Amino acid sequence: MRILGTLPHPLLKITAFQHNHRLSLQIEKGLVQITFRFRESEDLKTLADLQRLADQTFLEHALQTLQSMERNKDLALQRFLDDKASEEEFPRIV
């Protein structure tokens, strides 16, 4: 896998990769990430092509998805910690 480069964004870390005639855009926000894969073609084969593909609308939707993933992760972690805390409580003696 070869890193083609990064795309600038104020909130997201965006890295472009090339591997086995595929291009990937890895988009990260905090501790969550999503990867979009595309088949390499005559029209889509360079970092500049990926930069044009990742327009404002594409990145806004990716950001919304990442924010939803963060909320889901945080809620799952909170449920896990709540369950763990309730397991550690002392039994009630009557």
C-alpha cells in the first residue's frame, strides 16, 4: 500500500492510498475512521482526482457519519462502564 498524500481539512485527517489498482480515502476524526475504496480507472487514478471527488458535499456527509459513529461509540462505552460498575457493587445484606 502506498500513500499518495493527504487532503487538507480543518476537522478531519484525510489520507489517500493506492494499492492493487484501487484507491482509498481514509477519513479520521478523533478515534473513529471510515475508508472509501474506489477502483482505479482512466478517470480516477491520481491524488488530484481523489481531491476533486472528495468535494464539500462528500466530506460533509463523511463528517456526519463520523459524528454518528463517535456518538455510538461513546454510548456503547457508557453502557459498558455502567454494567461493569453495577457488577462491582456489594451484595445487599438484609
